[in-house]
Amino acid sequence: MDALRASRGRFLARLRAEVPAVEVEADGEIVHLGALSPGCRACKAGTWDCLFTTLRCNLRCGFCLNPQVEAGDFHGSAFGREPEEIARNHARTDIRGISFSGGEPLLERERLFEWVAFFRQRRPDAWLWAYTHGLLATEDDLRTLGALGLDEIRFNTAATGYAHAAVLESLAHAARHVPHVTVEIPAIPEDLDRLLGSLDKWAARGVRFLNLHELLYEPGTPSAQRPGPREPVVLADGHLTAIDPGSREVTLAVMKEVQRRGLQLAVNDCSLQGKLRQLEGRRRSLMPLTRRPWEEMQADTTLVSYLLWQSELEFELVHPGRVDAARRGHPSWHLARLSRRAPTTLEAAEDWLSCEHLF
Ligand code: SF4
């Protein structure tokens, strides 16, 4: 993580020098040229929930980050499987952005429409957006999504070569029916020329936001098999992933080009560090559902509690605020301090960090 921070720090210094209008927030975890979509604000604050209408997709992108699960399918989110359950759980947290993703969500068109309608009615205050690669999005679909109250639609144009004629047409339809249109793609170094050559085509069709993801090589997904230079990163929980260091050059080149040509396109640098910030935010968002009454959340999102015990059958789990009083009640009992990482989904296995025997 320290190496990642250092290499990113060097990149941000160049970015600031070469793109003076770039905005750098939260110690470099939020970086953008122009406005951020309200959905991206919610994402970066960890107050976003992504609902999957399906994990199936009719394309096979080499950079795909979907898990390679051949059998079966999944729908739902970190907050549950069906809209009622998800909305009930959202109501106990601070979720303000709700997205509909896949796979390709339009492979489950009716479910997508139903869910957008349900959440629009239930959450008039939330920012709702959907993802698509664009090939299956007809004008009727986009009209329906707009009429149902979708705020934003994001196209993964990298899935179809950046300027596929049918997708360019869909972008134009989308701009007529949905209030905000975004292109959201990985920043792939070998595609830089095609990307730069597509910026004005997207802007001319009404795209106003461009989200550039740092290219990830994530174990267990097709992206792991993709060739390319890797900068390995070990995350705080021990998970090993890798980024393509060339991605940052793509982001820099795109921001410079947007600035030079005065394009009406806001560019968001969606880095691995930004995603880690989002994960921490998600741990906090889920806390009302995952924290047990005897646990206390620390600033780093670990959950701490104490265990007082005399035998396997005689024990008490104690909140840190009550530990002194509880010890006075059982002066001869043993005491241990427990800590676990706050989960990012409701079903996540317990991630214990320590059990420190104190007495
Ligand atoms: S990246 Fe998106 S469009 Fe490409 S295969 Fe994966 S889910 Fe489908």
C-alpha cells in the first residue's frame, strides 16, 4: 500500500502541473476535472449500493471484473436479494445512490424496469443510475428508463471498441431520454488513440461525464488473464490484486486533451485508492446492520469488543464502554479484547483480526 501511495503521489504531482484545473480531494483519493456526477459522489462516500439484475453478459471483455461463475446466476445486492428487502435495509443506513448493473442489465430488461420503478417510487431522494455496454439498448428502452425516473445511464464503450455505430446512436438516444449520460470505461493504455479519437464523438452526442477506471488485474475474473504490465498491490486485508501503471498515463492524456480542446466533458479518475475509500465507506454504511450491540466501531472501521469468561458456559460479551463496570462484577474472570473487520456485505464471513488475552 505504501508503494501504491508513493507511485500515485508522483502521478498526482504531474497531473496538477499539466492539468491546472484538476481538483484533488481527500488526500488524492478523489480526483476529477470538472464536476462529479452525484452518483460518483455517493460512491466515493460509500453511500452507494449496486444492484445486479443479472451477472450474465453477452460479451466477453478481456478487462471484465465480473467473477467467472459459469453455473447459475445472481440478482440482488450487498443488502439483500429482492427490492423489498434491499429497500428495508437501505432505510436503516445512509444509502443515497442506487445503481443497476450486471453483467449486462438489459439481458434482464423487465427486472431492470421493475427495479428502477420500485426504487424511484420508494426513494425519490436517491440518485439512480444504470450501466450498459449499449448494444442492447434500444431507443424504447432508454425512453422507458427515462420515464421511470432514472437519473443517469453509463455506457461501457470500451466493450465495443469505443465508437461502435450502434452504441453511438444509443448514446444520442440516451441523451434525449435520460437526464445524464456518462461513459464509464477502464483506462487501457494500448487503446489510448482510439479513446482520444472518440472523446468528441461522445461529447457531440450528449455525454457529459467520463469515468476512467484504473485498469485492474483482479484474481478470479477474466481481467487476471489479460496480458499487460502489473503493479502488484497487497490490500490491508491481505488481498492481492494488481493495477496497470500505464492507466494513469491514459487519465493524464485524456484530461489534457479535454482541457486543450475545451470539450464539455467532466473526467473522473476512478483509481484503486478511490475504490478502497469507497469500500471503507461501505463498511460504515452497513454498520447499523452489521455491528453487534457489544461492539464499538473504531476510526479504521474495525469493530472492537471484550470477552469476559470463567468457563465455556460462563461468559459475557461486553461493549468497550462497559468493560470496567463488567470487570468489577466478575473480578476473577478472564478478559480478552476482540477485534474484527467490519464487513462489506451482509453475508460476508467473519473476518477476525485479533483476540488479545489481557488477564
Ligand atoms: S465488462 Fe461489462 S460488457 Fe464486458 S463482459 Fe464484463 S459485464 Fe459484459
